[in-house]
Amino acid sequence: MAYCSHQAARNAGCTGTDAEVAAWIAAGRERIDAYTQQCFEPTDLVVVADVGAGGLVILPRRVRTVTSVVPVLADDDGPVVPSSAYRVTSSAVLGQVDAVHLAWGGYDDLVAGAESYNGGWQGLWSRWGAEQVKVSGEFGYDEAPLLVGQANAILAAELQALARPSDADAEQDPSLQVDDEGNNVAIENADEETTPVTPSASTGSTQADALLAGYLNRGASLIGGV
């Protein structure tokens, strides 16, 4: 899903057919995803995150729902922890952070070490000493925020401008596909995304970077998603 409309990209200076504009929007979105390390639409992900003091696990994306929490142990992954053993907070709620709070309580007399008489899940977490957990769930915003959309439009236009060859370049390299407006249109695969996107120190545009500054997320590791 694009973060901005075709018209917004055109208003920012992007030109060409709808297909060409869509390709540049997709290229801009890829830059945004790599820079912010955030999800701006609901996305199913599996992440590995560090367990901090008091069992606090800061998540690397805005969390919507958590479907499973599994401790990462030295020899193998532990059992799936029931939802009664942790609670989830989301930055979608003002004043909250994206996190899983472990050792919240509960017990399971059928799990060795998590029995009610043995300290329950809280006691088991202490004995495990797990430094990381694997969290599966749905992450991301309901939709792209306004500033993200503006950054996408700017990037679409700037990336197109950077790719536009000069007349001299076009003459020297006849393989360049240039339309009547001088745009390099050989970008048919620009909307193909890979997951996860490699982190980037910048989108390549200082203006876009400034718009996206409030959405940067350099948290835990992303394993995979769809």
C-alpha cells in the first residue's frame, strides 16, 4: 500500500504516467521503511527482543496484538507462554510504550516450574534467566500518518529527479529509456519489496528525514513478516 496518493506525488514534482508515478512512490516507501524501521500499515511479524529490568521487553514496532511469546533459551526455545503471564502495552495509547511486560503473574500446574506452588510463571521466568524472547503478532499503524505521506511524495519526486539522465547521458547510453519529459522510465521493478528492509541512516533526502524524525525506531531485531 502506498503512503501517499498519485496526486500528492505529482504535486511534489513527480511526473509521468500513473504506473511510473506509482513506481516512484513505491521506491520512496522502501526508503522510508528502511530509515524508520517502522510499519505504517498492519503487518504480521516475528521479532526477537531483549528482556530488560523487571521483565520489560521493548518492542521494535508499534504493537497491535501479540499472539505468542516464547523465551529464547541457551539450548532451544522454551514453551509458548500463556497470555496470563504477561501484558502488552502499545504506543497507540497516549503515554504508553510498545512493550511486553513479562512475569506479570499466573501459573500453570501442567508446566514444570510454573506451578502455583512453585512461584508460577513469575518464578519460572526468574529461573530461566532468558535474556531474549521471540514475540509474534500484528504490528504497525492503522494507516500512514500525514507526515509520512508527505515524505513519501517528496521522495518519489526526488528519486525520479536523481534518476533522470541528462541529454548527454541519453546520447551516450541509448539503452536508457526516456519519455518525452526526459524521465528514465526503466523502473518497472521499483515496487518490489523485500522483508526485512535493511536499516538506513537516511532516506537520501534531508527534508524527508526531518518529516520522519518522530517515527524512527531502532529497536529489537526483526526476524520476518508478511
